[in-house]
Amino acid sequence: GAVVSQHPSWVICKSGTSVKIECRSLDFQATTMFWYRQFPKQSLMLMATSNEGSKATYEQGVEKDKFLINHASLTLSTLTVTSAHPEDSSFYICSARDLRGRGYTFGSGTRLTVV
Amino acid sequence: DQQVKQNSPSLSVQEGRISILNCDYTNSMFDYFLWYKKYPAEGPTFLISISSIKDKNEDGRFTVFLNKSAKHLSLHIVPSQPGDSAVYFCAASAPWGSQGNLIFGKGTKLSVKP
């Protein structure tokens, strides 16, 4: 079945630094990838939609200059949290839409802690 | 305004009994619904889905029912097992090309007690 690999699974960084999270579709091509954020006891909130070869589409309230998304190939999308602050600490999850149908496969998530 | 609602934040069920998780939606454009299971610090895992042209889909112990007129769907797990304890998210999707992303409910934490 479709597999999406997400790295790192957890990261601790100092306030003001940048963190890059990678999301790869291992056995299928994903023209569209989605980035979600989940705060404790909350739902998964869509941050942005990443399309291969074009600029990402950000949801209202998500700063595009802070959360940089690059989708350079059909199998790789990256989310860079720039100048991270403690309030950016959250669980970030990517997903990819399977070209063959309506299926969505999720990565295993990245726990970001900014200290 | 929440388009997908899971009004029960938690549910506790005895092992072997049926678990029923409910989900309501408001957007009539949604035509595909999915249930995901999520353990802490892990990504959601797909469980079962249903298209709006059906009213029931079954996969092993998991059955999803869709009532379009009521804009309501439910996930039945029978018999429930302790390993089913997790947070279950209901998600909805609009037709391909119009709204490609999933809209999630807030989740229901299921606890299955031995």
C-alpha cells in the first residue's frame, strides 16, 4: 500500500532557529501534499496545500513566510518552520493524496518542541 | 464554523461490545467520508471510507453508515477490542478538483476496557 515517510519524528530546537520537516511518498507519486498541525486535544488543522512545481496554498491565518513549503518533486515536500518560537511547538503531519483514487496517506508526524 | 463535528470527545466501551462513533457534517458538497484512527504522537491511520453513493460500507469489524439526508455518519466497531483504544477522526472530502483537502472532526477518544 501507499507509504508516506516523514522525518524527523521529533525535534527540539532553540527559539529563533529554523527546522525542516520532510515528507516523502515512497511508492507513489503525489502531485499534492497537505500539511497539518495538531495541538493537544485538538483536531488536525490544515496549514497548507503543497503542489508539485508551484507555490503552496496557505490556509487563512497561516504565515507563509514563517512556514515555508517546497514541493520540488512528485515524491518530496518539505516544511520549514523559520525563526521558531515556543508557540510553534506542535505536532506536524503531512499527507499525500494518492493519484489513483480518493485515498490519503499520512506521514507518522513530527513532534516539534521549541525551547 | 465547523463543517465536520464529532460531538462526543470520548467514549468508553467494554471489550466485546459494540462501539459506535458518530459524526455530523454541514457541507452538502462533501461526497466522500473517511475514518482515521490515531495513537498519540503518531500520524492518523486510515480505517474505512464511504462514498456518498452508498449508505453502508463494511470491512471486517468496522462498518460505516452514511445517512445523507441527516448529514450523519457513524462508525461501528464490533466486537470492540482493547487494541481499538485510540482517537478516531471523521473526515470529509468534496469532489475531486474542488476541494482536495480533508476536513477533520475534533476526534473521539475511544477506550475499550478489558
